[in-house]
Amino acid sequence: AFQLTAQGSISEIYSPPRIVPHAERAGFTPGWSLDLTTNDENGQPYDFSKHECRDKARKLVHKTKPLLLVGSPMCTWFSVLQNLNKKQPNHKEKMKAHLDMTRKLLSGFAQLADAVILRNGHLAFEWPVDNRYWHMPEVVALIGLPLGWTEARATGCAFGLKVVGGDRNGLYMEKHW
């Protein structure tokens, strides 16, 4: 495990500003959040399906040298709940298209991760525990690198889903991360 002190920036990719604001309140230098929901200096969203956006992110990592880079690629399509959609029209085609995009995003994260690690920075990768992405060969290879990964688990729900009924009625749904 590593000791993280409030010196250096924390940045996130494939995520709207979620972690960076908390890091700033904890005394870290605010980094950046790059996602389809955030815009570049020209007002264009960071669409990582485009080579120029991935290249821009690479340059930003080299320029800002984040202490910690958090990767949060969208996990929706490989969540357990997607099993409910298997009988929907075009489901296989949609899954293949999403898997292709995810592979592109993972490749982009791996390139940025290399740049962060070369500068003695740290990485975090955030997905729900039960998400099937964890079994993808690209992910297994990434987390198999000798980077000193530490597994951490938490519960929560980004969408504020609440339990209806039972002894947990009204409480936030626990999504294991």
C-alpha cells in the first residue's frame, strides 16, 4: 500500500467531476475530469472514441503529471442487470458495439496509466465488483501488471436508487464497488 498525502493532483478519466471535488476538499491540488459530459477549451466534449481526444488526454497527463489517475469507464452494459435485456431486439449487436468501445477506452486508459506510472504516480480503477468487465482479458492484463494494485471495496449507487419495501425500505441501494 502507498501513503497518499495532500501533495499533487488527483485526476479522473471517463467520469464527470466526482472524485476531483472531494480530493480538493481534502487538500489535494484539483486535477481534471475528462468525460463526454465535460468540454475541452473549444467547448467540445471529450469523446474518447476519437483519436484526437485520446491524444489530447495523453498530452494533458504529460503536462500536469497527476499524482493519482482514476479510471471509471462506463460499466452499464456489463452489469448484472443487463441480463434482463438479452431478449431485446438487437441486444447482441449493441453489446458487441459497446464491447468494442470499451476495448478502445481500456487501451486509452492503459496508455495514460503508463505515463502516470513512469512519473511515480498512482492509478485507481473503479467498477462495481460484480461487473463482468473484470473478466475481460484486457482488464486482467492491466491489473496483472506489477503496479502495486490494492483492492478496495465500497458500497454505493451513483444514481441514488433506493430500496422499496422490506427492512431497508427508503435506504440507498447498496451497489458493491
